[in-house]
Amino acid sequence: MRFRYAMVCSSNQNRSMEAHVLLNRQGLDVASYGTGSHVKLLGPSATEPNVYGFGAPYKHMFDELRRKDPELYPILSTDGILQMLKRNFYL
């Protein structure tokens, strides 16, 4: 019997997807899920997040944020929102 693993966080973006990557690299059967009612990503301020429905593809979020504000979401950043989304859409 092979075990299956579920990774869970509110928006299914950061913690669950990082755990998904690590376990997947070890050859484990992994799925990741969000528990919130929508995906909320950093916006220009704490009161202006970028909000997406759970069906929105990571690539769509990536492209929209990159177009929306290149200074807030620098494409070459190695530790920002765009890098996180890029990691996610390759899973």
C-alpha cells in the first residue's frame, strides 16, 4: 500500500507548495490544497491585496502581477511573489 500526502495552507501558495516540492523530490505521492475562500497575495499595501479565486492558474496570477506593477513585482527577484508563483506553476 502506497501512502498519499496532502499539504495544506490557507491560500495553497507558500507553505503547502514548498512542502509539496520537497516531498515530491523524495518520490512521494503529494497533493496540495488551500483552506481559504480565495487566494490572497501581497499587494501595494496591507489593505490592497491581490485576490484570486481558487480556480485561477498560477501562470495567470504570475502574468497579471508582472504586468500590473513591474516595480512592486520585479521579475528578477529571487525571493518574491513572482518566483513563488513560478515555482508553483511548474508543479
